Amino acid sequence: MNLPVVSVILLVVSTVHAFQYTELAQYIDSHQEEYVEALRDWVAIESDSSNVQKRPELHRMMEMTAQKLRLMGGTVELVDIGEQELPDGQTVTLPKVVTAQFGNDPSKVTVCVYGHVDVQPAKLEDGWATEPYNLTDINGNLYGRGASDNKAPVLAWIHAVGAYQALNMELPVNVKYVIEGMEETGSNGLDAMILAQRDTFFSDVDYIIISDCSWLSRRPALTYGTRGNCYFFAEVEGPKQDLHSGVYGGTVIEPMTDLIGILDTMINPSGKILIPGIREAVAPLSDEEWKMYQDIEFDVENYKSKIGVSHLMYTNKVDLLAHLWRYPTVTIHGIEGAFSDRGTKTVIPLRLSLIYHVIFLYPVVVMLQVTDYLHSVFAKRKSPNKLKVTMVIGAKPWLADPQQALYEAGKAAVRRVFDMEPDLIREGGTIPIAKTFQDVTGKSIIMMPIGGFDDGLHSQNEKMSRYNYIEGTKLFIAYLNEVSKIQKTSV
Amino acid sequence: MNLPVVSVILLVVSTVHAFQYTELAQYIDSHQEEYVEALRDWVAIESDSSNVQKRPELHRMMEMTAQKLRLMGGTVELVDIGEQELPDGQTVTLPKVVTAQFGNDPSKVTVCVYGHVDVQPAKLEDGWATEPYNLTDINGNLYGRGASDNKAPVLAWIHAVGAYQALNMELPVNVKYVIEGMEETGSNGLDAMILAQRDTFFSDVDYIIISDCSWLSRRPALTYGTRGNCYFFAEVEGPKQDLHSGVYGGTVIEPMTDLIGILDTMINPSGKILIPGIREAVAPLSDEEWKMYQDIEFDVENYKSKIGVSHLMYTNKVDLLAHLWRYPTVTIHGIEGAFSDRGTKTVIPLRLSLIYHVIFLYPVVVMLQVTDYLHSVFAKRKSPNKLKVTMVIGAKPWLADPQQALYEAGKAAVRRVFDMEPDLIREGGTIPIAKTFQDVTGKSIIMMPIGGFDDGLHSQNEKMSRYNYIEGTKLFIAYLNEVSKIQKTSV
């Protein structure tokens, strides 16, 4: 190999296409209002993937996304990923996955940006201060469902490529997009699509970039791990119909009491998981990790005041970060089938509970552990009712090496745009597709968030700040340049 | 006092107005279809008092009831009972109470029939086999929300008076009606109205008749007691907004876990109430009661198959009846504020629970016992979240002497129409207005059900059988005659 010669040639190329960051950044700044309008158009679409009634909106959202990429001259496809089976046995068409490609120069690095344009449910009466599907600018914050999760980041990646095009600058890398519409309910159909296109669309992809996460503080961050998520339904079935609690109460062994009884055995008031084997399977924090966590910018008082609580489960930063990122926890989400509207109702309900499990472990093991445990606890009650436990989402955790070249490029881009070092963080939430990308394509993944630490993902009053949206777009522009250099040193 | 003479005079009057039961019963039979149509018209009105959106329907229901009584020549009033305060502080007009009077002969007994024309919520998708507000006749059963609770019984009382009128027979007693529209949510405003009219509308009332209950088996029944009902909200308040369980789970002390934890301490799997003082306040079953319960027609296997369970909390009839009628129980109704739709959602919710309490005890005592207990259990959790316990309904139990003349008249009427002795039963459900009538007017009350044991009150597929509706109307006709005789013997 004649390494030095090749290196010289590439240096020449690099000079010809010198990175004109200042011009690109100015272009972004001067088009800020246009970008806000684009976000407004996207937020206006109630692309709630958890609500089958909203499926037409979701289809429209995918079509709009494809159309935007087509108008920029990309090679765009709407990939059919089949149907979704509903709990009642009916089927409904899944939203198509949008794939797009800009540039196909085999000498360049090819990155693939993953994002999603579906959203969590939101209603004004849930406690939103503004209409959730009408993007509202208050003091530089853009409030709307899906603004931060994940519509603005997807748009920022589109604007980044658009800026290069508008200034007639050659893209330093080939850019592909994979944009789905089922992320909020478990990326139904996407795994199979990635597997099917492993040797076609994904064959020339070098790196996968995901921006479906947030910073931890006001300091920019790169994310190198996410927790898994095992989501269970536990159903207790009793009488064949709802019964008047006055007329029957006292004689019937009530499913709700059974359900409450078994849910109460999962986690104690100190946050200790009581399901055998779950916590034990996670390795203790290493000294190195402890040191790393200790150095991260994380203001406990600020965190408490942001979420509005006087006490957290742990008092020090390292314990809190470890329980956010690497240890399992149990959240109980609600009880289906019972009366849930405001007001009084006198019925003995018979139905379902949702249990949620955020766990840094592998789903198959967790599924057995949780199912066995709940059945054993239920058996002790000697109830005639029937318990059924189902794991409806089993998302694997993901972990990367934050010292690899892909992350070094990210650090360089952050330095360029923000003039500081990023925090290296993990994410409590789950981005299961990261693990799939890694397993199926064998490629490395970087998570590069631009969402703010206080964006309120999945909550009322979700927002994206103009600052993060616009500076985030610049970060992506800079990153496309930085990531193009990796190949050079490795040729 | 010259008792014998008075008695003779009344005997003469009694001869002149000899009771022509056969003619009246034939009239009822021949007007069956007209009565079914009247019920269809009433069931068609969605007079759901728990849903403020349906308030116009409820007002219309009261107006229709008044109009029906006016057309029969009654002295009818629509009594304004003020406004209802909603949880959000807004107010909404309460449905007026309909009062009516037929006859005002001071020498006759005056009975006052109480009933209600509001209903529980019902939706087809809750599991109804037919449209709940479209009365549907299937094999002689009339399915529809409110058919049995309490529209058909109210109509039967109206038809009873109408039959006397149609055959130009003098009513043996003066008949008054009090028909309200807020029964299903706690008879808001009715207590005050009864108190206000104690010395006017209610001053000449001798007996109060309530038909808002059901038989226990296929055998007709008279009801001499109802349980009380203490209905609580327990609210646990945590973070200032819903949080993404992936992003925050593990660090936050979750309100749902707290709520499940305290709800689980109220009642054990064997049905034992763990709140100190509640069960202890109820006297043990006396030998006499045991004997009485033992003689009642109650088929345990039939009861089990009706509600569709393999086991009940107790195996023998007496234990079951005692726990239906006289012992307290706890029903947990549902959890507000959390996600309750079908599907998955990843939010840490912060809100409310409904707890229900059917108790044969006085509400003020229960309120303190439950509130103190839940706060003490919550305190042990050392949670930073806030617990608020509120009793939103406190309905007193009611008990009558089933050997008094009023009940003897009922037994005679049952013998006349059904040719058998009625069961003497209590009701698990609450009819709090009975206690109010008793306390305010000082008059005796009889509960005379015509609803079938399997009518499904408050459930899906509520029905009233044609048999019970029509024979029930005859029972009321016979009872008006029997009750008119009480005065004679006591003059």
C-alpha cells in the first residue's frame, strides 16, 4: 500500500472543496423563519401512531416527508412495510417508511440519518398551555407535539443538506435518510425492512446517525447508550361483565383488587425491584464509570425544579445518572378497562393494566422473569380470576464506544459550532432501532442530539427552542464535514 | 273514641268502591304494547346524569315526565333545586324535580312514590349487544339503558294510576310522585328540596314507596334495608407534569407506585377490610337473622353462573347474603389521570384514584377512618408526593321493620298478583334518599321492587322483562288498594 501518496491526493481534493462553514451558518441564520414555518407545517399533522383513528394523518405525514425530499432532488422511496395487527384481530396498514439518497459517489463516506415523524398523543385538555398541534412561539421556544421528538431534528437534517445545495457546495459525504412513522409504538415493521434492505439500500452505508434524543443540560452532548424497554400488559379477567359494585360488592373476588395486589409486589417504596433476577443481572458501576459520571454537567437541584419535585429517589449525581442510564426500573402506566373519566361510577371493573419496564437487559430474559414472578404472586392470592401477562414491546438496550472516530468527529463538530466539549451521556429512553441497525448492518452508530434537556418529550407542552433548532442544523452541517474526514485517515 | 262506629262507616265506603282487581289487570294486559312504547320513548333519551354534556337531555327527560303526569290531570310542578358545582369550579343547572299529586281527599291515605329518570352512562362499544338507547325486545326482554333502573318502575307507577282513571275507578288512596334526575350521581339537591317542602308537599304524606331496586330471584321480594355508600377519591400528586418514563424513570418517586401501594393495603385477598374500625363497627349476625337468611330463595350456583365466575368470596348462602347486605366491602373503581385507552404509552402519570366503599355504617365515621388510615399508610412510604383523600359521596344505610303494616300490605299485594309469599330482602346497593325521607318526614318507607334479579343494572345489556314490567304494574295497582286499608284499622 502506498499510503502517503493517496493521502496527498486527498488533501488536494480537500482543498478544492474547502469547508465553508461561515457561509453555511449564515445561510442557516438567514433562513430561520422558513425553517420555523416548515416545522409548523409538520407539527400541524396529528401523526399519532398510537391511535389507529389517526392513521390517515400518519400516512399524510409520510407522504409530506417524501415530497419534501423529492423536491430537493433526492432519490426517494416510500417503502411498504405491511400491516399491523390490532388487539381485536383487525389489521391496519402501517405507515410507509421513507428512504432517500443524496449523492452516490463511491469515494465518499455514506452516512444514513434515521428519524421518525410520528408523535405521542396530545390533547389540549391534558394540560397543554397551547394547542398541541399548532406550533406556538413563546420567548423563542416553539411549543407543539413532536416539535423536539422528532420532527425538528429530522427537519434540521434536511435543512443541512438543503443549505449545501442552496450554496452550490458539494456534499462532503453521501447522505441517506430512513424516516419512519411507528417509532412511538415500537417501530413496528422497521426491523424487517432493514433486514430486507441490508444488501441493497444499507449496503454502502458507513455510519448511522440518530438524533432522536436530548442533551442532559445546556451543554451539547453526544449519546453513547440507551436503555432497553420491556413493556407488559397484565390482564386480570373476572366476571363476564361489569357489575354494580353496590349490588355485588362483597361477594365477588374483584379483578381490580387482584391487579392492584400483584402490581404492588413489583417495586418497593425505595425503588428496589422485587422481581428476582432483574437487578442482579446488571453489573455494578465500575470505578471508571463512576469517574465519568462524576465529571458530567448535571445540576441535581435544577433537575428537581424542572420536574417539580422536592425529593428524588437518590440524592447524589452519580446514583441518579446510574439509575437514569444503566439500572432497571419499573413504571406502572395505568389501568385499562376501568372507569377513567372524571366523576363517580359504581362498577366493579374487570380489565387490564399496563405495566412498563425500563430495563438495561435483554427482553427475552426479562419476559420470563416478569411473567413467572407475576403468576407466582397471583397464585398466592388463590383468586378464581384469570391472569394473562403479555410483553408487547421488547426493545434491546444499545451501547457504543464514545472514543471511536465517529464520536471524535462529533466532538469536533460540537467544538466548531458551540466552542466547547460535549458531555458524553447515555439516554434513559429507548431507541431500539439503534440496536437493530447495529446488529443487522454491522455499522457503527452515533447519537447526536439537538433537543434541549427541558423539551418535555412525551409530556404536555413539548417544545423545541429556536436556538437548538438553528444551532442544531449548523451542528449537522459541521458534522457532515467532520465525518467525511474519517475515511481519509483510514484509507 | 268511638272506634266501632267509624269502622262501620268506612266499611260501607269500602263496599261502594269495591276493588275490581280483575278488570284493572285485564286493562293492563290489553295495554301492554302501549306501555312498551312509553318505555321506548323514555329509554331513547340519554339522561345520563354523570355526564354534564348530556344535561340538556336530562332537562328534556324531566319535562317529558312532567308532561305525562300533566296530561293525566295531576297537579304537577317542576321544582327548581339550584345548581351543581363541577370539580373545575364551574356551575351547571340541576335537573328540576318533578312533583305531582292525584287526589287530595283528607280521609284517604296519601302515598308518595319516589323514582328517578336519570341513568348510568352507556355506550355500544362498552360491550352492549344492542344500542343502549334504542329499546330492543329480545325474547320478551326489553334491553336498554335505564329500562330497569328506574324508568320502567316509574312508568309502572304512572300506568297504575292511569288504569284506575281509564276505568273510571276512584283511586283508593291519594297518590303523590317525587321524580328526580340526579339519583345516579348522589341525588344532588334533593335532600334540601325535601327539607324545604317538609311542611307543604310532604305534610300529608303517610307512606313513601320506592321501587328503585330488584328481586333477588324469580320470586317477588320486598326490600327492608339498603347499604350505605362512602365514595372516596385519593389523589397522589407528584411531578408538576407527566414525564417520559424512559427519560426519567428510576430517579422519580412515582405517584402511581405510591397510589398502588396504599390501595393495596385496604382489603386482603380473602375480602377482609384492613382499615381499622370499619368491620368492627358492624354487629355480628344474630341467630334470628341467620334463620331469616337461611329461608330466602337464593341459588348460589345460579348467582355464580349469572355473573360468570367459578368461585365467590364465600361458599354458603348466609355468608353471601350477609356480605351483600350488611357487611362493609371495598371496591376500587379505577385510576384517573393515567393513560387508560387501549395501547401503549410511556408516561409517568401523576394523578387520581377512585376508591369505592359500600358500607353499612355512618359516613362521617367512615370518612375519618379511611382518611386517617390512608394517610398513615402513605406516611410510612416516606414519599415526597402529596396525598389528598376526599369523600365525595356519603350515603347513609337504611333499615325498616318488615313486620309493620306497610309491609303486610305489600305481602298481601304480592299474594294477590303472584299467588306466593315475597322474600324479605335487603339491597346491596344504596338508595340514600330512603334515609333522608325517613329522617326528614318521619314517615315509614317501603321498597317494592319489580326489577328482575338479572336485569344488569349499571352494566352492559341492562334490561327489563315484559313480565316484570306488566305484572309489576299490576302489583302497584293491588298495593294501592292494600295500603288504603291500613288507615282503616288504625283509625
